[in-house]
Amino acid sequence: MTEAPLSNKSVLIVDDSEIVRNSLSDLLHSLFPLDGIYMANDGDEAISKVRTHQPSLVIMDIRMRPVNGVMALLTLRKQQPDLPVVIYTNYAYDNFRTMCQRFGANEFIDKSGDVNLLLEAIRAHLN
């Protein structure tokens, strides 16, 4: 079922796994009529693509090289403090959750959990 149009909304997916990036992109394309879905392999590329594309939302893993999601989150918060950032990771340990929340993540979601939690976060931050 397709959502109501989200005019001028776009999402940046940041993950070092091409499979995860493509799966999320396919899922978002099927559920949300977004203006754009962009992808990045690591935090450094994410920072560059945020500058270039000005997405409405960033969905980002934390365990990436050379620049991880935590460092990218810190940089994004300095450059774009109002940009929603959803951390979506397999490393959903309390220490990572606490650190990301302290550094300004809007959401922290475990990849191994229910994907509907991610979809709810996306809806909330794009509307």
C-alpha cells in the first residue's frame, strides 16, 4: 500500500552493505513516493551526500569504515542540527545506543528487530 505523496522529501541510506542499502531502497520505493533515495557506503560519503542532496532524513549504520556512523553523526549535528538521523544497526548494544542518543540521533533501531519500527520512524520524521 502506497503512502500519501511526500513532495520534496528524500532519504539518504548509509550502510557499508550493498545488500542492506539496496533492500532498504527497494522497500522505501515500494512504500513511500519520495523525490529521491540516495545511498552512501560510509560516514564520509554520507557527509558529502548530505551537502549535495540535502535529504529530509538519514538512515545510518554505525559500524562502517573508514568513517563510522557515530563520527558522521557528530559532524552532521554540527552542520545540520535539525536533520533527522535514524541509526539502524546490528550493533544495538546499550553503550552504542547511549552514545548515539547523546550525540543527537533521533532514533536508534536494531536491524534484527521488527522492520515496522524503522518504517514508523521514517513516517514520523518525514511527515
